[in-house]
Amino acid sequence: MDVFVIPVGPDRYELYCEQPVAADEPIDPHPGLFGRLRARFRRLVRDAEQRRHADMPESTAKGWVARQQDRVMAWVVERIAEQRLLWNLRGATAVTAAHPTDMTFEQVHTLIRTTLQRDFERRRRWMFLDGLWFVVTFVVLFPLVLIPGVANLPALYFGFRAVGHFLSMHGARQGLRRVTWSGRPCPPLDEIRGLAALDWRARHARLHDIATRLRLEHLPTFFDRVNRYNSGP
């Protein structure tokens, strides 16, 4: 498994991975509410991954339900992009970190451990909070599931978030405790440093060129999303 250490600012780095989320886990639900929720989560992730790679043309004659479904799937794809690395780390034992050439592996390894520890603590906190809201909305709005064609959307939303944070938390713990990390200098990553200061057109032209050489199709989108989040209030 390869992970890329992306310099998203003068002294800021983010870990990035485009490996598809593993889909070899059984879809059949395990006993219990949480088992069924995880099975539904896997189906949703699988469908979102398939749609992401299908590159299907947009239809101009979609109805309201189809448009809402597209919006939900777009939201799911965004969440997968944010947590792809941590979800994939759950089954990893050896990972190579591609990093800028001006960083030593010791620096990279320290950065990775600091990032994963931060992610573990944050995901654990949000897992409990979203899990609590899932239980609340599931109980309070349970009558919705008795109406044909109506879903308990608040419960599904918090359930998806809780399961996602649960998987991310376990991925971070795997990366901290069981993964053997190695590094390799990657010269194209040096070129990314400082791109945030360029105007949109120049930045995207450079990012697309670098992404093509690294075979990272969605790197420009990732770079913009990370900088947009970090520039917020």
C-alpha cells in the first residue's frame, strides 16, 4: 500500500491515498442492529465507489427522487475521500510513504504517527457522539420506518457517520500499532509546495501535470478541499 505525504502549505502536510476502499468484506449482515448497520454501510460505500469510477454522463431529465439520490451519493463519495486512507489501513501491515525529497524518513515517520494519533482521538470522540445521536433519532423517529417508502433519514445519517468513524478509528490504530512503515523520496511532491499561493488556473494546471505523473487522478480535488477547510474560520 502506498501513501503520499502531500505538502499542502509551507509547513503543513496531509496524508493521501487513492487506493479503492477494500470491498472484499462480506456484505451479509452480522446479528444485531450494529451488524445490519455495517452491512448497509458497506453497500453504500460499494455503490459510491462504483459510481465514482463509472464516469456516467449526467442526465438532464432526472426526477426529484433521482436528484436527491445523486446528492446523497455525492455526499457519500466526499466522506469516502476524506477517510479513504484510514479505512484502508485497517487491513494493511506494510505501507510505503512517498514524501518530498527535502524530508528524512525520521521526519516523515514522526509526522505520520502524530497525524494518526490525532485522527484516532478525533474519530473516537465523534464515533461516540454520532452513535448517541443515532440511537436518539432511531428511537424517537422509529415510526417513520413503518411508513412504506419513507426512511428514517436522520438515523441513517448519524448511523453512517458513526460507522465511518468506527472504521477510521480502527485504521488509525492499525497504522500506529501494527503497520511497518517505509519511505521513498518522490521528487514530483517537491513541486506541490507553494502551489496554494498561485491563482486557481495556474495552480490547477500544475497540479494536473503532477497528478498525471504520479497517477493520482483526484489529487487536485484533494488539494483544494484540504486548503478550503484549513482557510475557514
